[in-house]
Amino acid sequence: MFNPLVGDLSSLTDHELHEKLMGLRKRYFQTSNPDVQLQVVNTLNVYEDEEILRRDRAMQKSKDSDEDGLDGLIKVS
């Protein structure tokens, strides 16, 4: 999902991204205005998508490095 009001998320660290998510979740429950809640949910979706994307990249990178690392452990004589 794209939100023009959300800047470039790739410049945030994982910790900063997590803090933003926690802050948005807190704001969601602080308001009872359904229109504001909808906007917060839309912004939350953008941040959550970035978090999922980072997690998938890390798992793929880990998987790729594990495959390469096992080659050195197997000795065929």
C-alpha cells in the first residue's frame, strides 16, 4: 500500500520502524474518531508491509547463506 504522507521507510532502522508501529498502534486506541482510526490503519499497513518485506529479505538472505555454508562442511573423497 502506498501513502504519499509517509516518507522513505528504507532509511529507518529496524528499531525505529518498530517504534513507529508501536506509536501508531497506541494512537489508534487513543482516539474514538472512526475517520482518524481509518487513517491510522492505512498508515499502519504501510509500516507493517515494510516490516514484512524486511523480514522476508532477512530470511531469504539467511537461507542463501546457509546453502553456501554447507558446501564447505561436506567432504567427498
